[in-house]
Amino acid sequence: MQSDPKPRWERRKDARPQELLAAALDLFVDRGYAATRLEDVARRAGVSKGTLYLYFDNKEELFKAVVRENIVQVIGQAESDVAAASGASCNELLRGMLDKWWREVGLTRAAGLAKLVMAEAGNFPEIAAFYNDEVIERGNGLIASIVRRGVASGEFAPVDAEVMTRVLTAPVLMLMLWSHSFFPCDTQAIDPAAFMDAFLGLVERGIRAPG
């Protein structure tokens, strides 16, 4: 006689943090930060609320873990890739980093975290400060380093790296927000792939050094 299956909360211990982070990502993106409750995260992951507290002290720490799992590690890998590509074309590096960000963050559920932070920063300045330090500043710093390298080598026109970084990241951020929003006045669907292709082509032509 076959025994009854084990309850979901008896699964192997090392699976629980990842399941909790996946459940939390879905709820944060769908409901926002304020409306997401820890008991709902635990229920979505199939564990008890007490089990959740074994890994995360509170909702803020859970949110930080979600951001680090889904976004910060992408930035860390990109930093390693750039450091290892010392002789690569800066144009290729720049296109690769923007494309990587779109594919590994912008096209995923994690893109909704940017919208969450922008919408709820006023009520939760602590999560906004965390997101700024670990995502925005670090990501912008990486892009700016590629731009500065390209200017120094003569591959790029002599642009201000800090200003150009914001020019480069703004369209990608806007596409992320469009992808997670509904605008009743917008009657034409956006093709993200076509948008990124057009944007990256424009970047290549615009930043290239004359001649």
C-alpha cells in the first residue's frame, strides 16, 4: 500500500530558501511591498510561517534577499565579465551589458521590482536606499566604467560618462516599466525585442568616435 505523500513543508531543507524567494518575488511584483504579507509568502511556498522566520527576520530582509537573488547577482556576474574582457571592444561590451540586463532582468518577473521601488519609495525609504545602493549605483558604475574606457581608448566620442550612463539606462528602465504597466491611452503594443534592437543600434551610432 502506497503511503501518503509528505506535506510540502517536509521537503528537503536546502530547497526552502529558493522556494521562499520565488514565492516572495511573485507576491512583491503582483501586490507591491506594503500589501505583501509574510504569511502569504509562506503559504505560496508551501511552508509554515515559522519556517520562513528561520531564514528571514522580517519582510525587509526578505525583500533584500529577493533583489540580491534576482538582480544583484546579475550585476556581479557582469562586473566579472567586464573585468575579464580587458582587450575587448568597448562598443561590444556596452551592447553586451545592456542586452544582458534586458535578457536577465528586464524580460523576467524581477523587472517588476523596479516599478515597486519607484511606486513605494516614499513610504518605505529604507528599501529605496537599499535598491539605490546595491542596484542603481552599482549598475550605473559598471556602465560608466565601460564608457570611460571607450573614451580613453578613442573608441567612443569624448562624452561625460556619468551623464551618458543615465542616457543609456533610462530607455531600458522605461521599457521595463511599460512591460509591467497598463496604460489605457496606449493603443499600440510594444515589441520589446524590436525596441532593444533599435535602441542598441542608436547607441552604437551615437557614441562612436568620429571617423
